[in-house]
Amino acid sequence: MDKHPVLDEIETAARTATQRDDFLLETAGIINRHFPHYTWVGFYFLEGGKLRVGPYVGKTTPHTVIDLDKGICGAAVSRQETIVVDDVNADPRYLACSLETKSEIVVPIAVRGEIVGELDVDSDRRAAFDDNHRQLMQEIARVVSSTLERL
């Protein structure tokens, strides 16, 4: 598989990044520009045993703080694995952020082997995240991880 252009752009941004939140907001924007059907792209970070919203692109979310035992975001961090939900309305873990959201992917972000947060992406399409999207989002999370280690 050829490298996706979104990954090239994020790697370029990572090389010149000097501020965590600026880099994360730029990363979310790059993803959003390449995939217009991704309606919310952002990050949550572990702080005080909870997930707290970080930089994102999309509508304002009512879920700025999420307990680790709540939602798909909490499940991904607690299980330390990527979770793809093809139909959020069929998953009782889903914390409704937007009526337009139909599917979601959440990818944990680790720094030096420890989960520090996650990349969260919502889509207005059901089953928007196939295996290629999953692999791409996981690769983006790896670039974010290595950049956070440096910053």
C-alpha cells in the first residue's frame, strides 16, 4: 500500500512542530481536510484519571471530560486498543456528541509505552472506517506519539 498523502502532511507538520496543541490542531485539520465525511477529529488526554478534550476540529462537544468507564473513548483507553464502531446508535457505550454522528474510531496514543490519550474521529456515515482507515489512523497515532515524546 502506498503512503497516504494525509500521512505525508502530518509527518511534515511533526518535523517542524514546537508546540503540542498547535501540532495536534494542525493534525486534526489535515485529517479533516482529506476526509470531509469525518465530522469531528480530535484528541483526548488522560489527566487526573479522566479523559479531557484536547485540540479538535468540528462542532463543540458536550463531552469535555470522560470517565474511563464511559463511552467508546473510555473503553479504548481502558482496553488499550483501537475501537471501530460502524453504527454508534447500536453501541450502548456511545456518548452522543452529535445527532449527525453515525460511526466512530478511537485510537489510543502511547508515549514511551504508556497510554496518554487518544485520537477520536467521528463520521456522518455508517461504517466509515474500513481496515485501510483503521491502519491509517493507527499510523497517524504513532506519528503523534513520537512527536509528543519530542515536544
